[in-house]
Amino acid sequence: MDTNSFREREEKRKIGFKVIYDYAMGIIWFGAGAYFLLNKYLGNNLGFDSLWSTIFGILCIGYGAFRFYRGISAK
């Protein structure tokens, strides 16, 4: 077995897992942001101030978009 081909396959596998991980985390963070932005309309009162919930929701959506971008740019 050639060690260079083994290392190349391992690098490709790592990149593939990283892309999938970035997409999954982007979806999770985007969903969390949407939840915190819309929780006052959904009727789920978590006891947070509306302003802080909105700020945290926007930050979560921004971070989710960043994770999507990272997944796309890794290809």
C-alpha cells in the first residue's frame, strides 16, 4: 500500500466529514436562531427579555450562515 495514496484518501475523508459537519451545524444554529426570533409569536415564553432573545436569535442565524459558508467554501 502506498502511503501517499493512503494520506490523500484520509485527507479527502476528513474534508468530506468537515463539510457535512458544517452543514449540520449551520442547520442547527439557523434553527435555534429562528426559534429565538419567533418564540414570542409561538407562545413559548422562556422567561427571557424580548430584546435579548432577538439579539441572540440574530447572532445564531449569523453564525449558522457562517457555518454554511464554511461548508461551501471547503469544497
